[in-house]
Amino acid sequence: MTYGSERVDSEPVKSWITDWDWLDDGWGENAIDIWNDVREQCPVASTERYGRAFMPVTMEAVRQIANDTDNFSSIWVGVARPDAPRHPAPPITSDPPNHHGHRRLILPAFNPKAVASIEPEMRAFCRKLIADIGDSPTADAAEQYSQHIPVHGICIITGLPEEDADLFRDWIYRSFQLAPKDNAVRHQVAVEMTEYIDALLKDRLKNPKDDLLTVVANAQIDGQDVDWMVKVGYIRLQIVAGIDTTWSAIGSGLWHFAQHNDEVQRLIAVPNDHDLWSEATEEVLRYYAPVTMARKVVKDVTVSGCPMHAGDQTLVTFPAANHDPNEFERADEFILDRKNNRHVAFGLGIHRCAGSNLARLEMIVAFQEWLRAFPNYSLDPSTKVTWANGQVRGPRILPVLTNP
Ligand code: HEM
């Protein structure tokens, strides 16, 4: 099939209540303010740009959708043109009863023990990135630091070749920034990724290694071989779920700390195993949660008084729920040592993030190494910070003064 170049309306948003668009230029930097404004007026916003699609902004609405796999399907996990070609990337794109088998297959690679074992390597990698910046008075904390860290982690665990990092980042950019509005881009990215992953999996059949690619190449569920395109989908998911997510979370944290040196000083005064480091990491995850998912509405249903119909799409706006004042005390304050932080940055329900141990390790190590190396760094006022819009939100250009 060929896909034409008809695109979704890219006019600026007229109203965030009735015309929201996660690819609007205003989204990346201002999303938290947008969700807070919407929440003061109604719990669920809508748009007609991608067919009908909803945007819930309260914890109650987000929880209802994430926990209800009868009415909301994961076959569509991103809001896009309704006629967009969709490709399986299980477990994230699968529903019960199939979801469980897919998830069980990939989960061991990300268990706490497997992840903890790569900490020394991740720390050495962060130190090398910092050494490369050296004595330079300026640096880009996104391009020279945060974007590289999750690629290193995912490549160690999966066996994907790290020298192809630019290719992965290009696929991610096109998938999230362009494809929701343009089916031709979505199709082309899928073709390129399938061809690439297919070759790697075939190689692992002949040359097995101790990595997730080998596990996936030979995958069986209940004694049956898994369909080859589903295997390709498992690896596609590792690339699109395991890289820009953590890259965005690290970048958002570094953007925040660049403007709050008092917090940097509190952190670097305590040892790396002090609770303050994990509390601060959880608060970065709550406040700057990067990942917004979506579902296809498969039966007529009402969410917080808002009727949704089969065939509609809805966001599962986990980052907006993290700012709901009914759920968090002083929700709009970043509290470095917040206790009982029950944020939903990693989602909730059966699809809760499979890579959360890895993401947390990468974040904490990245913060410890950067803040100790550059304890007085600040934003560089001469160069603009730019943010990724849409499904995975975070700084992509983050210019800083390393020692102002
Ligand atoms: C800070 C970084 C990360 C955040 C905020 C994040 C967030 C999320 C969220 C919100 C979901 C739920 C999806 C849904 O409900 O539809 C999810 C699922 C998932 N994430 Fe992450 N993620 C991060 C890092 C990672 C990493 C490093 C990996 C490793 C590959 C990963 C792999 C997955 C997988 C495989 C799923 C699907 C689980 C399932 O469907 O059962 N994530 N993630």
C-alpha cells in the first residue's frame, strides 16, 4: 500500500479545551501549564484534528482509562490519523489475554538484578561523556550528555549495536514528531526498522549471544513459536520505548537543576546511597514525566462525565495526572525530598513500564555524575532550549554554562 501526503491540520491550537494538539509548538515547553489550565475548566479536553481524540487531565480519569482494558484497547498507543498504519510492538500494543505472555518474555532482561549489574558500566560511561566536555565553559547537556546514556543502557541489555545510535534517534524523531500527522512517514519508518531488525534477529539465530535479541529471535510462548513480525515488534519497542523516554527524563532533571542551585548543593552534600538522591529522582519523574500514551476506545463509555464512542482515541495523560492537586499535596511545587510520591510517570495497570528499573538507574547515575562534575552549572542565556513535543516530552537542545 502507498500512503499519500494528506496531513493533519497544523494550524496553531485555537483552544486547548476543544482543539488540543500535542504537536503544537506550544506543547513541549508549556505542557504542564496547559494541563493545569484545562483541569481548572474540565477533566477531559477534546480535539477533532485526528478524528475525535480526548485528553484527560485528572488522576481519576487517567486511572479509569489505564485500568479498563475492556473499553480501551492498546492496539493504538499513540494519537495519530485514524487511518494510520499501525504495527505491533508488544507487549505495549497488546491487550489481554495475549499481553501477559509477551510481557513475561521480555521482563527478565529488565529485572532488578540484571539492571543493578550494569551500574558500574553506566557510571563509567557518564564519566567519559563528562571527560569529553572537559574544561569547555559551555556544553549542551542534552546533545552531549542525556541523549547518549539510555542508548548505552539499552544496547548493553538488548545487544543492539551502539554505533547505530544516530539511526535510532532519527527513527524516534520521525515516529513521534512527524508520523502522527503523516502516514507516509509512519510507513517509511516502519519499513526501515523492520528491515534493520529482521537482519539482526536472523543473525542471532545463527550466532546466539547472551542478550535480549537472542532471546527474542528464539521466542516461544506456551511452546509455540512467536510470529516473526511480533518478534520484530518486540525489538521495535525497545528502540522507541527505551531511549528518548529516559533521555527526556534526564534532560528535564538537568534543565530543572540548572535553575535551582540550592537543590544541587543539597544533593552533592550527601553520599550517593543517601535517600535524597532517589527522592529527587522520583520527583523529577513526577514533575517532568515525559511519556503520554493513548488508547483506542472500543466500546461506548463515559469518563468523568465525558461520553466517548467506539472508534474515538484518547490520551492516557500520565504526566497531567501527576500534577492533579486532588492527588498530590502542593502538586505544583517541585519538592526535592517529597515523601510517599505515588506518581504515575511509568503508567499503571497491566502495561506499567517494564523498563522502570533501568530508567531509574540511568537517571540517578546521570544526575550524580553531572551534578558532582558541574556543581554550579546554569542555563546558557545566549542560546535557546528546545523541547520535543508530543508523546515523549523533554529538552532536545539544552545549552549550559558549565562553570559560570
Ligand atoms: C523515564 C523513562 C521511562 C518512562 C517515563 C516510561 C514510561 C512508560 C509508560 C507510561 C508506560 C505505560 C504504557 C501504557 O500504559 O500504554 C511504559 C511501558 C513500557 N515501557 Fe517504559 N518508560 C521509561 C523507560 C523505559 C525503558 C528504559 C524501557 C526499556 C526498554 C521501557 C520499556 C517499556 C515497555 C516494554 C513497556 C510496555 C509494558 C507493557 O505493555 O506491559 N521503558 N513506559
